[in-house]
Amino acid sequence: MTDTLPDRLSSDPTSEFYDAALLERGVGVLFKGAEKTNVEEYCVSEGWIRVQAGKAKDRKGQPLTIKLKGPVEVFFKED
């Protein structure tokens, strides 16, 4: 497995940017210098993350998300 993370990654299995092997390995996200644990999706090149907006759900039962813009850094979590 490669040690480089993709530019964009999602934790939603229906997304085209979903990668179960990477998520199982453990990916950490730093957003504006603080580690975030509730990230649903990120894009490093465009500088945004998507996080769940409270406990609200859409009509399909998926959590509603909001996009936050700022500097994004990703890393593999160490065991």
C-alpha cells in the first residue's frame, strides 16, 4: 500500500471518493491547525472539509453536512 493520501477522500460508501482500505488504516485530518474527528469528506487542493451538521438527517436517512473552508492537512494515524 502506498504512503500517500489521496487529494479527496469520503467516508460515505456511496461516494466515488470512498476507499475502505485507507479508512481502515486510519486517516487523520488537521483543519486550521486542529485535529478533527468528525470529518465526513475532505479535499486538500480545494481547501475544505465536510462535517455532520448536528443530528439532522436528510430524507434518505443520511446525515446533513456543512462545508467548512480553510487549510486542510491529512496524515496516517499511528497505532
